[in-house]
Amino acid sequence: MIRDITLGQYFPAGSIIHSLDARTKILGTLLFVIELFVVDSFFGFAVLATFLAAIIAASKVPVKFIFRGLTPVFAIILFTFVINLFMSPGRVLWHWWFLTITVEGVRRAFFMAVRLVLLIIGSSMLTLCTKPIQLTDGLEKLLKPFKAIGVPSHEIALMMTIALRFIPTLMEEADKIIKAQQARGADFESGNIFRRGKALIPILIPLFVSSFRIAQELALAMEARCYNGGGGRTRMNEIHFARRDALAGVLMAASLGAAIAIRIL
């Protein structure tokens, strides 16, 4: 299951989505998240899902690889579904003891689950189609105007990129620890929830130690290369807006307009 986490991973492919400017993809992801919270109907989600499907097809990222990333967060999606199913007042469909399912609860449960699935897939597309160094440069460029009020744009961009990049690294490290513990006879599957939680301690402690070790190695590597922040730094490959980015901007504006129109109508 740990290997199924796709957030923070990059999938190389020579697609038009990969060739877009990082700033275009960051702003597009932000607009898509806003649209998910603008629409308030399943028809709106269907329109956004169609738009997302077109992006996935253009990105040449395998659909199985994308949906595999939903496996680790299935428990969160299920928990959200159940909470909204039983905690929404309205016309009663089923009642037993303190549990009540309403018509509004069923609708809201599916509504929130679909929103969460689209949110996870849409956010994953950003890292799947953008190299970490491009993501850092794009974030720094977008935050650069805020330097006038003292916002450290380079440091924030670097911190966010390292955090995203550490996700697959730590998951790979956790997978190695789990396999090592299983080889020593550890059992993570049987028993009640408390026993399973206790069985995670031999995983979490080495994982914390390993994460600090990786962070220290990264800091030493940056110091050895005389890293001193964003002041006076140059780039081997400068990012530039192209005609395809303008076209993507028009499509993003159209999708936002469609989401607002669906909400109003």
C-alpha cells in the first residue's frame, strides 16, 4: 500500500502537460481546487471530472498509476463518507439505536467523497507532471512579488518542494522497515485495532530516526555546495511562458467560468 502513494512523485512523459510552464500548472491546480469548492451539484462534478480526464489523457500518465494513489487514502475517504452519511439531518431512510441515515446524508456522503477523490487526483497531477526543480522555480517566481513585504519566496518554495519530495522517499523507507520487521517475524495484520497500533511502534521509531538522518544528509549536501539562500542564485534552465501556456490559461479561465455558471444556474 505504501508503494501506491503517488503524491510527490514525478512520472516522466513527453506530453504537452509536462511541457507547460510550472507556474501555469501551479495556478491551474489552484483554480481546479477552487472550482471543486465552487460547484455544489453532481453535474458540476461531472463537468470537472471530464475536464480532469482530458488533462490525464493529454499527460500520458497511466490511469492505473493515478488511481493507485487513492489506495493509501481510502480509509480517509471512507471515514468522510461514513461521517457525512450518519451525521446529516433530514428525511429518515433508516434508523437503528443512535444511527440514522437520511436522504440528505446519502447525498452529502457521496458528494464529499467525490470531491475528495477529485481533489486528490487533481493535486497529484501537479507533481506527476512537474519536475521538483521546475516546481521550486515556479513557486519562487509566483511568490517573488511578495518579497517587497518581506516574504522569503525562495525559502518557502524550497521548503514546500522538499516536503513534497520527501513523501515518496519516506514511504520507500517505511516499506523497507516493514519488510525488515516482517522478516523478523513481526505481524501487522492480525489482532484488534489496539494490537495493530502497538505493532506500528517498531516501524515509527526507525522511520523517525531515518527521516532525521535523511534531513541531516540533505543539509550537509547543501552546505557542501555553498548554498546560502536565494540571493544572487542563477538557474541552468530559465522558465518562460509560451503560446501553449496562454492557451492553457484560456482553458482554465473557461473552466472557472463554467464552474461559476453551474453554481449560479
